[in-house]
Amino acid sequence: MIKSCHAKDIILRDNLTTHLDETRPGTGGLDYRAFLRELDTLDRNVPLMLEHLPKEEEYALAAAHIRSVARASCQSACDRCGSVHDGEE
């Protein structure tokens, strides 16, 4: 059973050996729209945590990115089914 998820992102470097650099969500290669869609399929509310960022400002930027992806995905789903989204969180 999944207890929690960690929001991370990586940059894959083109080095002689595979090297993954951890970076702020939204600045690497992870598709957060797909990640959040899969997280939403879980049977219960699972916390999504940010960690390993160097500065407080990075946490705010990461959270803003994840929230914007979630809002855009929600709005897109509402547009497809004709629902009205009130923008409340």
C-alpha cells in the first residue's frame, strides 16, 4: 500500500555513465500531469511531499508548479465533461 509520495524531478546528464541530478519539480523531465493523474487513482488521499530542495524559495516554486499542473489538469477534465470548475482548492 502506498503511504505517501515524494515530488521530485531529475535531469539526466549525458555523461559517460548514467547520472541523475535531482532538481526542483518543474525543471526536470518528469511529467507531473501524468504523475498527478496516477496519484489521483489511488484509493485514498495520499500526501505529496517536497524534499531535498536547497532554499525555502525553491519549495514555494515547486509547490506553485505542482498546483498549476493540477489546476490545468482539473480544468481540462471539466472542459471535456462540461462541468463548471469554481477554482476553489
